Amino acid sequence: MSKLRVTVWGENIHEWKHESVRLHYPWGMHKCIADGLNEAEDIEAQTATLQEPEHGLTEEVLARTDVLTWWGHCAHAQVEDKIVARVQARVWEGMGLLALHSSHYSKIFKALMGSSCSLCWREAGELERVWVCNPGHPIAQGLGTYFEIPEEEMYGEPFGIPVPEEQIFISWFKGGEVFRSGCAWRRGNGKIFYFRPGHETYPTYHNANVKQVLKNAVRWARPAGSIWIDDAPNIPADKAPEPIEVRGGSVHDAHGKIA
């Protein structure tokens, strides 16, 4: 079987602007995430960043991407709408999407969710305990009943998302809040997984359990290979699978166009 092709997208801003971030990610968060994925023999991860032409997400790059991971925080507004539309179309076609940490507020995630995706937060470096809600799910394989991240930013409920089709993780924080930290949906032919941990000032993407989740998630989100149509074709009566008699009037011409 050919390798799973993953594109790891990142803003690539905090790493070069803040020493506290560069301390953990000297080559960028996107590079760390890609390196973790490339530990697996069946995954081939490349990177793309905001600063590249077309944000590194050209039609050619997306055409050869099975799963796209997205990390954003301070530059959501800088992502061009035409690129968002391009990514959304690829998800509908079957490309998987992993929305990581603050990308809950990204243009692409909000477009696919159709909701505010708002939440509450606190940056205090507190313990996060990530509970496995669905131990039989492919994304939860190789994990225990829960795993802990020693220092993380808190996200708290309510979380303004559509009801998840699958709930894989829920997090508890030292301060007492809880949060739906691992949620999955389908949009068109594409699978979407939101995974909460990953604040920029903590070494979360070096955590072995977090890396395991990401490997599991990109495998789960890979395209299923089904056909997707992105228009509304007219099927003439004489092309119907069974013979039919045309009855009644129509505002369309013989080619299905509005007359």
C-alpha cells in the first residue's frame, strides 16, 4: 500500500516572534508535527505555511494530499478566502482534515462547522487529563483509559460546535473545567477531527500520547475513495433507468436550464 500523504499546515508566526515558543519548537510547530507523523512507516508528511505563495496550499499540493492538518491562532484573518474555499472543496471530495488546538477559530473549521466555534480559555500551564470516551475508536488505539499533559492552556465549555458525530476524548483541567477535546464529523466525503491539545508555549507536540493520537487520526481520516459530485446534473427523461412518461409543465428547457 502506498504511503498516506499528509500536509501539515501552520501559521509559522509565534515560533519566530516569541522566544517562549521557539524554546520548544526551534524549527516551527509544523516541522515538529510533521516529524512526529513521519515516525510511522506508512505516513509521509510534508509542511506548508501561511507565508508561502497561496499559503502553500496550491491546487497541486491539495490534489496530492490525503489528509491536511491545520494549526492556527493569531492570523486566521490573513488566510485568503479563495484558499479556504479550495480546502473546503477538497474536504467535500474526500480529503481528511485535522483541526488542531486554536484552529477551532480558523476560517476553514468555522466554514465546515457552520457555527461560532467559541469557547472560554485560560493560559496558566495547568494539568490536562484527556479521558478516552470511546476506547474502540481507531483514533483511541494505543492509549490507556486516559493520558495526562503536564502543562497546557485550558479550554472550557460551552464549545460552540455542532453536536459531534463521534466523541473520542473529553478533557479535565486542574482548575476544574471540562472540554470536548476530541470530536469527529463528516462533511461530504471528507472526515474531520478536532483535537484540542497543542498550545504554542508548551511542548505538547513532543508528548508521545499526543503523537500517537495524530498518527491514529490521519489514518482514520484518509479518503475512502467514494465518488463525489459538486454540481446538480439534469437527468433527461429518456436517460432514466426505467421508462417514464413526462407529465406536467416545467420552467426548464430540454437541457435542464431555466428558460
